[in-house]
Amino acid sequence: MTAVLATRFKELREGRRWSLRETADKTGVSKSMLSKIERGLTSPTATVLGKLAEGFGISISQLVGGEQSNGDVVRVPYGEQPVFRVPTTGFERRSLSPLSIRNSGVDFVVNILPPAQSSGTFPPHRAGVEETLAVASGRLRLRLGDEKYDLKAGDAIFYRAHVPHRFDNPSDTEPAVFFIVINNAGGADLNPR
């Protein structure tokens, strides 16, 4: 994933004709970290990935890639689903919806969070982004700004994602598996001029 993300990040940055300094200013990620990501020398944390996506005005799924599709029915085999993993925590985010040329703005992901780990804090999304989360197994603590919500398997929660948010697994033994449907209202163009 590091090499795929490096290529995608460089394509996005160069497509906008941004220097590393401009990209740092727009994303809040240091110029040195951006350079390491672009050269494939490091894998960003979930927090940095979120800052990059927000800075570019796209979803994390649009950032990590995947094949674009334009059909009425699109099958996304398990081995072709873009996956982002944080090596230090084991947090995994798997994109289940294909990237659409029509850019529907809806993103469907499954996350796996190992016991006693955190996703790290995601930055606030742009205005209009809403998320619906459902816990498939395990327990999950969702932090939205200063509020926290303890969820268990079968629970669901809807929230507007315009505040910093984070996912924590309070269990010492069981991974948390949770699905999120993200409505990226006003989604960005995948191919800016």
C-alpha cells in the first residue's frame, strides 16, 4: 500500500500543480513527512491520511485508490479492495465501494481495530459529510469531539463528521469490526484540471 499511496499522492499533488510547501500548508502535514510519503519511505498514520484527504478535498477511499468503474453493477473482489493499514496499531480500513466516474459521494468501508488499539484522531471532514457506523463484532468507543459513545455488536450510530473523531477498541482480547457508510456531500472531482 505504501507504493500505491506514494504514486497516488504524487499524481494528486502534481495534478493540482502544488509544491510540497503548498501541500503542507493545505493539509497541515509537514513538508518532510509529505516527501517521505511521496517517495514511499513511510506509511502515514490514519490521522495523517485523514489530513491528506481533507487537504485535497477528497475521501480517504479516493486517496488510497482502487479501480474506477462506470457500470450499473460492479463486483469488487476481496483481493482488489484497497486496504490501508497502520503498521504500529494494526488498524485496517478496507474500501468496499468502487470509485465511480460519476462520483456518487457515497463510500462504504469496513474497519478492523485490534484489541486495546486506537485509530488515531481523524480531522474534521468538510461540511456536509455524514457517517453511519454499525458494529459487526466486538466493542467500540467512538469519540466525537469531547463526546464518547460506547457501542457493541449490533449497535449503529449516525453522526455529522465535522468534528475530530476517533475509534478506540476498549477490549483487551477481541478485535472490533465495524462498517461505515460515508456520505461525502459535495464530493470532489477525481480528475481536477
